[in-house]
Amino acid sequence: MSVKTSVFGGITISGNDAKAFDRQVTHGRPKQAARDSYARGKSLVDEFNRKGYATIKPKK
Amino acid sequence: MPDALFLRPIRPGDDTGKFSLGTPEAQPLKSFLKKQAKDYHHKNVAKTFVLVDSPDDSRVLGYLTLVCSEIKNEASTRLDDCGDANKYTTFPAIKIARLAIHNDLQRGGYGRTVMDWCIRHVVENIMPHAGCRFLVADAKHSAVSFYKKCGFTMLESEEKNKQPIMFVDLHKLTASLPSAQK
């Protein structure tokens, strides 16, 4: 049971951790926070794709 | 705190020397920015995006580094929406290899906005052209709550002292969106 990872490489999961990952992927549902983050990112990516940079205002 | 910063790809002339994170634990993040980020970016090993005061300013105030990655699950992963892929144990991913904000600007909310950009950027600019089912991060323990607030799931590992693995299933994320948001 382990997780092996390197900064610029892959992640290898084995043993009980692997079963946990399988369970989380199979039964997991996207979090609302991820949907919200994706939605907020639209204007940032639109600007980045158009201008080559995005204006980053702090999230309060 | 500035009202806004600007996120753009790192450039050869960027000033990385004054970047400070304030803790010895973060030394590898500081060292990477100073010694490797520019070279890795231009040689396509790892892509780094920096926060600066204005688009043409060179002093780096924060950065995000992305790489192609994979998740190998030795027990095999069952994708309930793509059964034929279940014969493989490895799935493609994009990894957040580095994320750091200058000491003076931490807890200002810039990191959250950078993550908004990152998730959308991966879905909109990378996923249409190369398979990447997951967005993953090797989080420090101190950053777990940050990634959870951004919508990441933490791998339920038995090894509590190891570096936590955080991930987003990008396909399920996009599949769950109302069509108007896609």
C-alpha cells in the first residue's frame, strides 16, 4: 500500500491506496467547488488566449 | 496588496532572484524558480506561468508549473463511463508540479484565482488536443485545504504522513456542467 510520486513524473498507487483511488474514481462525483472554479476561469482563459496574459484579482 | 496581478508564461529575462516564500520548507519551490523554471519552460520539460505586477514587468511574484503526467493504479481503475479503458492501469493526467505565491502576497486570494485559470486552461486548451483524464497535485499537508476549496479530492491514503495526492476527474467535471457552461 503506497503512493509514489515525483515532481515531474507520474503517480503510482498500490495496495489499499489503489483500491481507495479506484473507489473514489468509480463512485466520485465532481465537487461544486471545481465547477465554480471552472466557471470563474472562463474570463481569465478568454483573456489569456486573446492577450497572452490573464488579470489575476485576489479572490476575497 | 495590489488590486490585480498578471499571469503570463515565464520569459528568459524575468527576475526570479527576489522571490521569497518565508519558510525553509518551501526552499525547493524557491530554488526551482531560480535555477530551473526558465530552462525547463523553453526546453518543454515543464511549463511555468508567472505572476507579475504588469504584463511587461519582470519581477516574479508567484508561479505555477504544469507538466504532463499519469496516474498508475496497480489495482486498476474502473472508469464507469469508459469500460474498455479499464484494461489499462495507467491514465493520463496533467500535474500541478509547482504552485507558489510570494511571502508578502500569501493569503491574499491570488492562488485561488490562479487555480480558476488553471482548471479552465487545462479543460479548454489542453483536453481538446491531448487525452488527460485527471488534474493532479502533490500537495503539501498545509495546502490540502486550499486544494479542497478549489474542488480537488484527496486520495484516501493509509499513509497519513506521505505527501497527499489531490485530483480532479476532468471528464466528470465537464460532463456535469450545464451545456451553457461548456
